Amino acid sequence: MLCQKRKKHTLGVMLFIVSFSMFLFSCTLHNPSLLFNRSLRIAAGRCACQRCIMAPEDDSWFSDKLNHSVHLLLTRTNSELSNETYRWWQWLQSERNPANLSVVVDKLFQVIPGEDDLMDSSPSRCRTCSVVGNSGNLRSSGYGPQIDAAEIVIRINQALTEGFEEDVGRKTTHHVMYPESALDLKSNSTALVLAPFKILDLEWIISALTNGNITYTYMPVMPRIQANKNKVLVYNPAFLKYVHEVWLDGHGRYPSTGFISLIFALHICDEVNVFGFGADRFGNWHHYWEENLLGQAFRQTGVHDGDYEYNITQVLSNKGKIRLFKGVNRPLTMEWAD
């Protein structure tokens, strides 16, 4: 009797499974891929890290802003700018009598490779990145080992490491600069990333890597620079415009190199840690290697909107897209929003 009940129960379960399978098949008969769409959406943008920037629970604010179709770097295949982008770019520093962009770009790619090998995301990749700003809040932070633990370490403008290793680390894989903020790179393995705010900036990098003819833009600049020309990268002006209009909603005249590089990291990395952004514990904005003589200078230039940039950085932290390390005015642990 017990055996018969078990057989009936088993038969009932099998009938239910068959019926449910037929129901699913009928729902997807005209488009079988619908059955797998959800799993494909979850897999898209995923990575091998414990927590990825792109996650299936992304809200509309973040997904609307992160545009993977934008060209981050200027390359041989995307160097032609739209009229709108060109006009916006030329307005940034009001360049007078600019050179012909096509001619300059042709010369540029005779000197540097003009390739982009960073957009290689996959579910098996876990690329960790440290974006290191220059805020005085790095002083006495002890963040050096955490910064150096990342695969990619991005530093900005005239950032120094010598003498500050305990707080800012030793490693630099990418150093972002423009002509007026340039410095020599000590390691041949470090990629110089140029943030061009005018055509003359492109001409300068050509000159600085070859004959040293350009010594002045709107101020004196280094005529030559020590850098591996085979590793030089150039931000695409279209990317700068995208950061300004989409991420900053047009605040400031144009974005700071630090904020541009943060958004760059969101596009090429799977996990992003951010250090040295914002004011120090006294509310001052200054570089970690200098005494605070002009504490509010960055915020009052009228070029960058430091407050708005930092607010967006905070939002990214609150949404769990970055880990924001705030320095010794708060505990030496990361801020991570769940």
C-alpha cells in the first residue's frame, strides 16, 4: 500500500515537471532566447571580482550615465571629431589660431602608437584600480600598501611618491597630465596619459617627445619630457565632453584631470578604489606634498567645480561603485555602501 502511494507521488511530480516544461516552451516558442534573457543580462558586464562595477541591480542613474560607446582614448580609428565636439573643445581654453587638427593627429600617430588595449572586459577578468588624487587628506593616512595592491594605479598631474611612499604608495602604471602640469616619468613602464584641452596640447606632446620646439602655451612648459613614447595615451576630446556634460551636468568650465580619470577608471576597471579626493580634515583643499598656503585655490578658480565633482564622487561611493578612502580625519577604513 505504501509502495503504491510512493509511486503515485512520484508520478505526480513527473507530470508537474513535464507540464511546467511545456508551459515554458509555449512561452518561448516564437523567441526561445527569452528563456535565457535574464541570465544573459546578469552575465553582461560581470567580472571575476568579488564585487563588480557593473552589477545586475544597477539603478537607472548609474546605467544612464555610464556610456560604453564613448571613445575614451584618441586612436588612429576615432580621431575625427564631430563639429559639436570640436567647437566645445576649442572653447575650453579659447585657443587662438589653432593648427589643423587632422595634420596634427597624423603627426601624433607617427610618434605614439595610437591604440587602445584597455577595453577588454570579460566575465573572467578582475581588474582592480587605484585612482590617486593629490589631496592633503593623504598625509599620515598609511594608504600606500592598499594603493599599490591594485593592478592599475593612476596618478594625477605633479603627484610625487618619493618621500610619501607610506601614504601614497610607490607604484604608478598611468600618470595623467597636461602640458602645464607635466613632469618626467621615472619608470619606463609607466604610461603617460595626456589630457588635451586644446590642439596645442597635442602639438606639445609631439614636440616634448621629439625636438622640444614648444616651450610656451599660455605659460612656460617643459620643452622635453622623459616618458616611454610607446606607452603614451591621449584622452579623446569626445570623452572629456562626455564627462563634463553627462557626469557633471555642465558644472564648471571643464572637468578636473582627477575627475576625468575617475570616470576613465569606471570604464576600464572592475573594482575602483579612490584616494586623495576632497578636502583635508580641516576643510582645506591643497596638495599632500605642500604646506597649505592657498587652501581654497582649487575651488575658487572658476575652471573646475570642486564641490560638484566631490558630490558625484560621494554618490558613486554611496551606490557601491567605488570605494572612497577619505584620509585620517575619518577611520583608516574604506567607505563602502551596500
